[in-house]
Amino acid sequence: MQNAGIAALGLNWRYLACEVHPNDLPFAINGAKAMKFLGLNLTVPHKLLALQMCDVLDESARTWGAVNTIRFETRNKAGAWVPLNEVPADEIFEIRSHGFNTDADAIVRSINEDLGLTLRGASVLLLGAGGAGRAAALRLAAEGVSNLFLLNRTEEKAGQIAVEISTRFPGVRIHVTVQNANGVAELANSLKRHNAAINVFQGYPRDRVDLVLNATSLGLKSNDPLPLDVNWLRFNKPHFVYDMIYRPAETNLLREAKSLGCKTANGIGMLLYQGAKALELWSGKSAPIAEMRRALEKNVYGS
């Protein structure tokens, strides 16, 4: 996708994929900076870690609490910080890393376009509270969803996001779902000190939700279980189901939801739009969306 976009823009660049252990992330970022890379994309589990490793954070990274794109910058002759590609290589002496988040806007755009769903006033069940899940939760709240149900393996993490949303977006009704009765009491008591209007309950929403959004990694493997209770899914039949996973193109969750008559979409649109925005940040040019989409779909779907 990125190399197709780079070629369409006529840039003499190359986009590379590198596996980096979380413990080595600081060395990888500093190494890329030393080698005058133009920028980086970061995927799980690096998005939260990178918040503490960038020299400066864009408002998007601060707002949504994760970094998935880094742009390396240097000072031009006027002393202003500019993208590395705007200065000749032999004139680059000082470099800083600038962290951005292009995921949050991409997920909203993809939901709007791929599902035809307007999020304002919608009721959403969000599965997962990691880097992508946290950014999605905050962005959904900013869009003005009416009810946001948070379900995460670590209930404390879901509670932390709930408190942040209730503070920043008080118009959104926040619900945290837990798996056992003891957990309800424990989490509810821990949240009381925040004076936040957060509903804590056991199980799943009793009423039908508009959208189920999977931000977990369950579904990457063919033998993965569904990220939520299949009986609840069959009984409640949400209108829309969106899975951030794009490979496989149809996860077990999407297959089950489609069989129930739900309108479904995978994360390929999110991947496209977050990548297109990253290319724009590095190049200063409008991303060639059509070319990038064709390359992405050919790689993922083989067509």
C-alpha cells in the first residue's frame, strides 16, 4: 500500500517492514532517527510505549493516547521544524521525532463509509482497551455516541478509560461490563472516588446495540474463539459489526455476524486511511487513495 502510494507520487522512497521487540523499541526509533529515516509506522504492541519515546507529540497523539506514526523533523534555515524531506540530506544536523495518531480518525471514516453508520447518537459495544481500543473509545466518544459499553479482559483498564471519557465527554453514557458479580462490586467501588457517572454491570448489554466493534487480537488465528459470547450475539443481533482485523478478510466474528443478518466490515478501510494520512504527514502531498486501495486489496484479498 505505502510503496504503491510512494510510486504514484513519484517519490524516490522505499517503505520497509521490520520486526522489533518491545524492549528494543527505543533503540529502533533512535536508530531510524540516526539513519535519517523520514518516518515510521508503529503497530501493536508499540503504540502506547511510543508515547514516552517521542521528542514531541502532536495533538492527535495526546488526545487519543497512542502513537502509530512518527515523522522525523529537522530545522530549516529559518530555524523552523520541518519534515526531513524538505531539507537536503547534507544540511540535516538536528533531528527530532514527532509522534502522531492517524488511527482514530481512520476508524471513524471507515465505519462511516464501509458500514454507512453515523456514530452520533449510536449505541456501541467496544471489545478491547489496548492502544487501538483506547483510541477508538475516545474517538467514538468525541463523535457523540449515546451509549458506550466497554468490555476488556483487564477490567481495571476499561475502568480507567471510562473515567477519562466521563471527564472529557460528559454527554456520553459509559458502561463497563465485567464477567463476575465480585468484579462488579470491586470495580464500582474503585470508580466511586472519581465521582464519575459510570455504570458497572455483569455480562453484556441487555438492549440491542447499534454497533459491535472488535479492537482485540482475537480473530487473527483461524482457531481463535469469538471475542464475545456467541449466544449474546445471536440473541441480540446488533445492526452492525466491525472488526479491526483485516487479515483474514473475514474473521470468525464477522462470519457469525453476517450469518445473523448483521451488516459487517473488516479493518481494511481503517488500515487504508491511517496509512494514507501517514504518507501525507511524511510527504506533504495528498495521498493517492485509489492506488493505495488497489494495492492493499490485492495484497489482502489476492484480487
